[in-house]
Amino acid sequence: MTPLANTTISANPAAVRMVHSRFEKLTILVSLLLFLLLVFTTATVWVRQAWALQIFQIGIFTLVAVRLVAGFFSKRREIAPGIIPLFVYLIPIWGVIQIIFHTTTSSFDTREAVLRWGSLAGVFYLTQTVTYSRASRQRFLAAMLGFAIVMAVIFLVQFNTSDGRILWVFPSGFSTIFATFQNKNNYVQFVEISLPIALWGAVCAGWRSWWYAIAAGVLYASAIGAASRAGFVLCTAELLMVAILGVVRLRQNRINLTFRAAVLTLVLVPVVAGSFTFAVGWDKILARLKQEDPFFIRREYFLGAVEMARHRPLTGYGLDTFEQVYQRFAIRDYGLYANHAHNDWAEFAADGGIPFLLLVAIPFFAAVPAAFRNPWGLGLVATMLNAGVDFPFPRPAVSSWMFAMLAVLYMTREPRKALVRPLKAKT
């Protein structure tokens, strides 16, 4: 038997470049469409009709399908390593289980919740696929900050000029609006996510630090103008925490900026914030801070949610059913409409039981160390804390950005591999 001659098989460089180019173009397109969908759901947060949320969900599910098909052929790892990030994809499945086993008191509301949580899981997946490199993460965060600044400027300009009209055109039914938000707490939660990006840029962005400092001042001023107590406290805590971490990094020579320059940019933030605050004033936030009991009514909502969780600790009453079930456990009737527990973590336990609470809490709290390693992600921690006194998760205009930031933080855990690995020669 005559042995075959050894042959070398190598990748066609032109073919590799073509595949690389196609996936780069697809990644850019998905990134752009994802960002536009996030902007859309925030810009239409005031719309009560279902079409706005449905467009967002259909768009996210379509992008996920396209990306999954492309990822099947790309042979590239597109998601963060480890088991914990996979918990995010189990969140909507819990609602499906409740429907199948009839443990929900309202199949209709739970189906709506499954679609909402599914779209948020889609945002989490898609953000990972478009932030696989340091440069792509920086571009995504820059775009996120840019949009937040636009929203803050709109709020500051329309504060005394819109007469309760969204973008000066659409009646809201409220005397005061907050950019496109009707709820001041949800608006400030949106600001909380973006503010540390500007603050950290002010510390370590070199010659561009002054621009980030101005951006941080504008965002902080809008948070003060919104007069949300929790938001004011958390935004101030973000400012202090980023300053502390900045000083630590400077002493460790891990920031390419002189100590004097960093201090000057950090001082510029409250100066700019104070200047812009003249447009909205301090009187509202000071009046709210003087209230004797900041947990009035919210305490009763929280205790009612806890009681619901005690009655059904394993299954809950069904995702998004708090509104229907709470009246059975109400401690006192204030004559107000209780649509949420004003504590998302307690509401998760009431609606889905302890297992559902863990499905949501584990991936978010596991990302906290990454947020402190990357201070631009501290906004996620602040919003998680805000969820203890309010409801950012049910609002895709806020929670979609939370899941996007969560994905970016998980993608910082290890360096991303090359987009397309060249084939090795075989003999």
C-alpha cells in the first residue's frame, strides 16, 4: 500500500476576510437597531396604548432570531462565560411554568409578563453580542450617555415651558413631566444608570474630561429637578463613590490623568449641576426631604407583598398579578390604586415566589463586583437599590437599559476572542 503524500490545508485569506467583514457589518447593524429600539421604548414610555411596547418586543425578538442564526454559522462565542448569566434566560420561563401548571391567578397578565421579561432577556443577549470587545463597549456606553444627555436637556428646557405636554406636543394629564417620562422616579432611575458613565469619564478621560464633567452636571441637575428623594440620595452617592474610586485609582497610578486635573474635573461637576439647577430650583427636593415619613403607604404595600410571598413561597400568585391579588392582603385602605409594591424585590417574591426572586436577584447581585471594578457600571447598583423603594423593573424604558448595562458588565469579565479564528494547518 502506497502512503498518501502529506498535504497542507490552509484557510483562504480572502474567504476569512470576507467572513470577518460580514460579521462585522452584521454586528454594527444589530448594535444600531438594538440602540434604536432602546431609544424608542424610552421615547414612548408615556404611550398607554399597547402598540409602543409591542413594537419594541417584536423588534427585539426579531433581532434575537437573526443573531442566533448568524451565531450558529459564525462559530464564535457570543455570550459571557459561566452559569450565572444564563439565569437571565430562565426568568421568562418561570412565567411559562406558572401558566402550564395553573399557579397564576391571571394567565393573561402572566403572558404579558412573559413577553416583557423575554424581551429584556433578548436585550441582555443582544448587548453581549455587540459588546464583545473593549472598543465596542466604549462605543455602546458613549451612545447610551449621549442619549441620556439629550433626555436631561429636554427635561431641563421643558420644565417650565411645556405645560404638562410631552415634547411640547402630546398632552400627558400631568402638570409636570420629565422628558418623555410621566413618573419622576422612573426618570431618575434612567439617569442613575447613565450618570456614572459621565462621572467616570470626568475622572479618567484625559483631555475630554471637561466634557464628561459637564455631562455629569447636566444629568445630576435633572435628577435634582425631578425631586425624587431616593434618586437624589443615590445620584449623590454615585458622585461620592466615583470620586473615592477615582482617588484610589489615581494613587495606584491606574488612571492616565494628573491628580490635580482629576480633582478639578470632579469639582466642575457640582458647579455645573448647581448652575443648571437654577432652572428647576431646589425647593421641591428640599420639601420632599423634609417629609416626616418617606415610607408612608409604601411600607404597607411592602408588608402586603411579603404576606403574599408567605402564603405562596414556592409558586407565587403569578407574574404581574400583584395588582389583582394585593387587595386580599392590604393592611390599610388608603383609597389609592396599588399597581405595584414599590419594592420590586418583594413583588418578585409575591408574584413568582422565592425561586423567581432568586432568578432575578442572582445575576444582578453577582454583577456588583464587576460594577466596582468598572465604576461606569455603578448605575446598575444604584438602580437595584432604588428597586427596594420603587419599581424600575416593570418599566422597559428603565429596565431595558438595566439589562443592557448588566450584559456589558458581564462581558468585561474576560478578554473577548478574535471574531474569526483562522483555521490551523493540518497534515
